[in-house]
Amino acid sequence: MGLSYKDAGVDLEKGNQAVEEIKGVVKSTYNPNVITELGSFGGLYNLDLSEYENPVLAASTDGVGTKLKLAFLSNNHKTIGIDLVAMNVNDLITMGAKPLFFLDYIATGKLSIEQYKDIISGIAVGCREASCALLGGETAEMPDFYKNNEYDIAGFCVGIVDKKRIIDGSKIKPGDKLIGLASNGIHSNGYSLVRKIFINQSNKLDKNLINTLMEPTKIYVESILPILDKYDIKGLAHITGGGLIENIPRILPEGLTAEVEINSFHTPNIFNKIRTKGKVDQSEMYKTFNMGIGMVLIVKKEEVKSVINELTKFDEKAYEIGVVTKNKSGTILKG
């Protein structure tokens, strides 16, 4: 008998078994617009344009970075899929787009069915929270390419927005106010620095920290989209890598700056631990981590209180954190 694909390290039967075992989880994210079954060569989504005058598709792709290393060390793969969805759908809604469907890519050296089920279950949880369908994906078994029990994941999301309702920051003016929505913690950025600070040379992880470090990225879809229907939201910034310092200017017109009052919101204790143990200076903290703010809205000053009150109805912790001023483009931290 000659060599088989399985002899080379790729077990097609195990791959097929894995797909069968997650079908129910994936279907839990479906809505009537999904018109294909899992296992097809691609996914089909029936696009209902009746509510849109001039529909525009929006798309995003992202991963979760080296937070995966903590998942490997802790053998906790149940929430990393939520992170994956969050990093994509939170980007989409900054343009005013409603997420429609999600695709995933998972690559590993040798497929572990239990690990795979945990990842996909997390992705499905995230998709349900974002009201988007997990339309399909790809799982690649690549022997000798990844270490044992390690993998990489990426996500892809497509959404829709009416052209006249696209949020691009062009209407932002001096005097507009910044509203910050609380994060769940570190979310999915800065983990290379986190690992350098907290993981010792023997590659051991402090068990008392693991739950905090693995807290999944907060998904803001269900609270942000209703706000867009009621108020004139001029800008939205997802606070990911680059923190408040680099992400807010991405939506500001030339010649405007964001003045952020850093004492106006709660900063979770994990950031104080990072700063103290790693001896990280303040500016580095604010351009690496979200520091407690996962999403920033820019609104008319007359609407600040109303928008904050509305957001609290969706169990969001919302703070007025600053103002837009006429200055060179950037972010100024005050306090």
C-alpha cells in the first residue's frame, strides 16, 4: 500500500466529522436569508434591499492577534471565537453598517475536534449577539506548519448601509462631544505586551489572571444600531490597537483634534496592573490599550445626555469623555 493523505498528517474523515458535529451550532445563527447548507462550496445569502434607497455593502476582516497564545496556554478556546466576531462587527458598525453574515478561517497543524467545537461555538455566540449569520468558513489542517494544539483564526464580515446614512466623520465640527462606551477589559489588542509582562520564562500563566485576560471583546452592535436610527451620530471609532490616541483621529476631518478627559471614565484594574508590573508609561498605555473605552461616539453637544440615557437602556456604561476642538489632527489626553 502506498502513502495516503492521512499518512501525511491530514485526516479528512476527522475533518468531515468535525463539520457534522458543529452543524447545529452554526444553524443557530441562521435567518431566512441564508439559502445554503453548511458544507457547500460557498454560502448564499438572499439580500433584501426593500428597506434601502441606495444600498452599499461594507466589509471587514480581522483576527485576534496573540491573544491566541493565552488560549493555548490556558487550554481555553470557548471565548476566542467571540473575540473574532467582535473585532469584525465592531469595525463594521463604525460606518453605520448592519452586519449581515460572517465567515471564518481556521488553520491548524492537527485538528482537535473538541478544540474546534469550542472555537466554532464561540463564533456562533458572537454571531448571535451581532444578529448576523455564520454563513460558512474554511478549516485547513496543515501538518508541520503549526505547533501541536495551536492554530490561527481569521474572520470576514459583510454588512449593509444606505449610502445617505454612511458614517465617515465628515460632519464632525469643533464643539462636538465624545461619548465613550465601556470595554470588557483588554479586548483583543496589546497581548504581545501583556504576555511579556505576565508570563514568566517557564511559559507559565498566573491562574488568578487568566479569567480577566481571556474576557471576550464586547460586541456593540445591539446598542449602537438603534442609536443610529434616533440620533445624528457624526462619528464612531472602535478602540483597538493604537488605543484612544490613534483610533479617534482616524474619523476626524483635517485640522480637528479630540481632547479626552482621562478621569471621566472608569479604567479597569487590569490596566493598572499592566502599567505597574511592566513599568509602562502613560502615553504607551493609551496608544496600546483601550484603557476602559471600547467604542467612541461623536455627537452634537445638544444630544449628549439623550444619547447617554438611550445607551443605558441597552445596559451600556456610557461616559461623556471629551470634546472636539480646532487644532492639528490627533488626540490630546487631559487630566
